[in-house]
Amino acid sequence: MTHAIPHPPRVLILSASTGNGHTSAARALEAVCRAEGLEVMVVDSLDYSPKAYRLWYAGGYEALVRWLPVVWGLLYRDSDSPKASFQMQTRLDVIFLKRLDALVHSFQPDWVLCTHSLPQPRLALLKQRGKQFKMGIVITDLHPHLMWLRGEPDVFFVPTDWSKQRLLERCPTTENRVVVTGIPVHPAFGVVESRQVARLTAKLKPDVPAVLVSAGGIGAGPFVEVIQLLQTIEAPLQVVVICGRNAGLRTHIERTLSQKPPKDTLEITLTGHISLGEMAALMRSADFMIGKPGGLTSSECLVAGCPLVVYSPFMIPGQEEENARSLVDNGAGVVADNIQDLGIVVKRLLESPSERESLRRNALALSKPNATAEIIQAIRER
């Protein structure tokens, strides 16, 4: 039997800076906690590990995703079973995150919410040693990878009923500890306003189709070929390209555009890393987005009513594949496997406002805009 905490819970949110999604989920939870007057602290778990481990963990992930995505996919699948790689990673996480002990001791949280699997083994050890706090795991992809299932959390917050079913197949004893909420996104993505108002906020023209191009915070993928494809579109079009933290990519695209300037009917805006509020305004005002189906990106698109065209060369093998299948199966997204397919999809969508509207409506129907608030409400009641 669980008992509600008699005072507003003190919440520690632990993420890890591998890509942007886990951090975005943490910031979304933080925003709702602060709005409800809770004492909250958001921490990058990697900041509490040795520098060498941080560079290996985050830097290695980004290098593999950017340059050797197939290798990353193999590692992802191999570690999704209790083999040596899974056991080794768990042991390393316990050893190298021991500085989290002091953080938990000083902050004295009632709840620790994890939007990344990295800190779970160390937190589980602390609980085994008698430290009193509750642990909630906020799974940020549809597939509950085994790394998310380490330790004995008090509750799992999962994206969909399918995710819950899959988790229970792997851990049948967790049935009373799994809550379907959706993936937490910042409230800014769910702002209800007209397309015209959204475009004013995003500084986009009100009467010209708008397309976003993004491959996440890392900014990995064949952006230039996508830009070159969009340059062949004859109809008026405005494009916003989000390069993330990849300054080299932005320079490369600028060089490409200087060699072949866009036509008068095409306006291309390049931007680097932007705030959640800016991203939300762009998604709410875009006709569709060409990108990768990260758990957070997919959920943000759904809540904002922005159809997602998944470009397979942008996609990270492993965790994003089930996300893409869900979008397509529910009519909220389209997959283009190569540049030729992408050209066909883009042209079709630009010529068919009715198809864009159908995708938008399906996205909104599939969305879970209250996921963040539901997670915070759940920890208040447990």
C-alpha cells in the first residue's frame, strides 16, 4: 500500500546530456513542478561522474550516432538483453556515479525522477542501503529497453499502452507500478492558438507553406541533400533548418547556399540550438517537419499538431524505429527511406492541404498533452 506524502514532495530530476530529448523531458517536468510550487532540482547525472567517464559516455554516443549509426544500433540491441555488455554497463554506472550519493543526501528528495536510465543502478544501491526516497522512471521511447528496467523503481511512467504491455512481458511483477502517461513535453508545445498567431511568434510568413528540417540536438545526418531537394521545389516555400549544436553543419550549409543561392520563391533560415519555447512556436506554425523520430521530438510534434516526415538517414537505429512505426500506423507521420522518396513525399504534402490536415488531426488525436502534469500528480498521490 502506498501513502501520499503529507507535504508537497521535494523532487530531484536526473537526466543525462546524450542528445536533447532526455534533458527536454526533465525541463518539462521542472516547469510543471515550479508552476505547482514544488521544490525541484534538475541535474545532469553526467556532471556527477568523472570527466573521463562523461567524455566516454556522452562523447562516445554522439560520435557513434553521427559517424557509425549502424554500430550504435548493434550495441543498442546487444545491451537489450542480460548479456555481458548490459552487466558491464550497469556495473560501470554504479561505480562512476557514486558522487550522486552526496547530492541525494544534501537535497533530501521525496522523489527522484529519472528521464535517463544512467543513474538508476546507483539510486537502486542507495535505496538498498536504506536511503529513504521514491524513484520514478520516465521512459522516453516507446520501447522499454532493458537499461530502463534496472533496480526496483517505485513507478514506471510509460508512453503508451503498447509500452506498458511490452514492459510487463519483460517484468511481470511490475504491473501495479506501471502508469501510462505519455512522454512529458513542455507546456509550450500545447499552447492553443491559430496558425496565424503561431507564425507571428515564430516570425514566419502567414500565407506561405513552412517546413522545418531538424535531426535533433546533435545535428547529424545528410542535411545538404535535403536542402538541395527543397531547392528544386517550384512553389513558394519557407524552410527553417535547425542545426542543433553542430556548428560545422551550419557552416557547411551556408557554404552550399552561397554556391547555389535559393530561388526567389524559396526562403531558407538557418538556426543553431534554440530554446524549447522557440521550438514549440516553430512546430505549432509549420505545415510539417522533416526529421528524426526521437521520443521527445515525436511527442512534441504530436502535441503541437505538426506532422513528422521521418527521413530514414536521420533516424538513430534502435530506439527510434518503434517510434517511427507508431507515427505511421496512426496516420500522424510518413517515412521516406531515401532522397527520392523524400522528394515524392514533400511534393505530395505541399500539393495536398487535405493530407496535411489529416496528418495534423491524427497527430493531435494521438498526443498526450497532459503527460507532464499527470506524472507530477501521480507522485503527489503515491
